[in-house]
Amino acid sequence: METVREMLEKRENEWLSPFATKSADTAGRSYPIRSCDIRTEFQRDRDRILHCKAFRRLMHKTQVFLSPEADHYRTRLTHTLEVTQIARTISRALRLNEDLTEAAALGHDLGHTPFGHAGERLLRRVYSPDFKHNEQSLRVVEKLENGGKGLNLTAEVRDGILHHTGGGEKASTPEGRIVFFADRIAYINHDIDDACRAGILSEEDIPKELRRILGSSHGSRIDTMTRSVIRASADTPDICMEDSIWQAMSRLREFLFESVYTNPVAKGEEGKAEELLGRLYVFFLEHPDKMPDEQKKWLDTEETARVVCDYIAGMTDRYAVTLYRQIFLPKMWNEGNKLLPSL
């Protein structure tokens, strides 16, 4: 009897574009595993990412505003979900493999540092100028997760995770290349939304010409950019955006760097965050035995600096703050002259 997976693979062959990456044609995993009878290989990758610890930690990692206490600001997790939604919309419209697109989008920021790009800058300074969060995301799924076994994802999903930043080579699949555009569409627009909520920006501050081209609201801009990718990428193996929209989006991104990403209201605490992480890095570099057992086990096979970098990169904002408090701040005494319990 035909399995559910086989029916899904047959449906892919019948429905998907000739440019799509078929699940049955995957280049495979680092370690072969038995096929699932109800899920395709890319669906399994999506599930492995959703259930891993690094994915859950994204909930408490900064997107733009450090450790936001208000409920409606984006975190690294909500950013990831918005990227995934946009990526799936594009993939579906182009009849590409939604499951592959979704898996790569869900995993693209698993290696992102605490306190957003402030943490990334710090690790470039103290560990290596070559540190990049996309490469750390790949390291998470290939090595660090699952007790050191990694998630053993397919080659196509790992490739999409690695190449989502657009800084070097493009992803090898059209589904992976979609994630690059979805990431930019998502963060440009939700960062504007959060900046407006914080009172450091208003829609009227956005240059009039950009509002005319892209739209005058959060939803209209996402719609314009998403439709542009779909139109420009139809009937082609490449994924791209119409030049006029790409130029306008790039100018809007530059506007954000000037108005939000370097704004002292939004970013005024980043220096403190870098100092906090820097002190933690030096402390564990000098006292590697103080790291949890899950990290210490790597000291047998990895350089101490590499292990400490992985530890710092994997922290959430609140974990880093709590750990800093425990290590560097004096504990208060209660009436019984006993130390209060650690947080």
C-alpha cells in the first residue's frame, strides 16, 4: 500500500514547478536515517527545528529593542515566524517546495546572539572578526543541538540557513533564496512598526517617495515587496525582486539605519549589553570549569575560546543578565544572615 509520504512526493511531482526542489530528490543527510511513512524529508527537518532548544530560546532574544518588557515588540522568535510566513507565501505562489522554504526560514536565526547584533559585534571583537550569525546557525544544527549530535538536517535546508544573509554565495535552491528576500522584507517592515510603537519614528517620517512606491502602511509595504518578488521570479529558476522595488527597499533600509538602528533611544543600552557579554566571555575563558556540563564536555575536542563563544552565542538576553548578576554582583543578606537563593 502507498504510504502518505509517497503520496506527498507524488503530489510534489505533479504540482510543483519544474524549478522546485522535490523532497524525493534531496541530496540527503550527513547520517542516513530510515524514511518516515507520513512525512517528507523536508517536513521532518521543519519538525526537528521546531522542537529543538535553540528555537525555543529565540523567544527571549532581542530583535531590535533590547529585552522588551512590553508585549507587542518583536523578539527573534516573532521575527522568525514573520519571515517564515512571507517566505511560504512567495514559495506557494511560485509553486516551489513550501516545506523546504519553511524549514530554512524557521532555522535561519538559530545561532543568533543575545542582544541582537550587539552580541554579534562583541563576539567579532573578542572571539573572531569572522564570526557570523548565519554560520553559527549552521553550527547549531550540524553540531551543537541534540546533545552534540546536531539535527542531521538535509543538505538543502542547511544550505538555505547558511546563505540567508546574502553576504556571499546564494543558496543553491530557489527555496533557500526566497529566505533571503523574506528576511529583509520582514525585518525592514516590522522594525518600522516597532520604532513607531516606541515613538522614535512615525509613518510621516518615511520619505514621501518611498511611501509612494512601497506603500504607506506596514501591510501595504509587505504586500508590495512580496508581490514584486513573485512577479520578478515567475517562470525562472532564480529568485529576484523588480529593480525599482529593490532600489526603494534598499533606500528604506538605509533610512532605518539612520533613524532607528543608530538611534540612541532604541540602541542606547547596546554598549552596556556588549560590556556585559564581554565580561562573561573573559570570565569563562579564564574559568572554563565554571560553564555548565553541557558546554564543558566540548573542551575535550574544541578550543576553549570556541566553546565559550558557542556558550555566549546560545544565551538568551535574560539568561545573560541573570548569569552576570550571579557572577559579578554581590548577593544580599537576609535577616537570618543567609544568602538569598540565586535567581
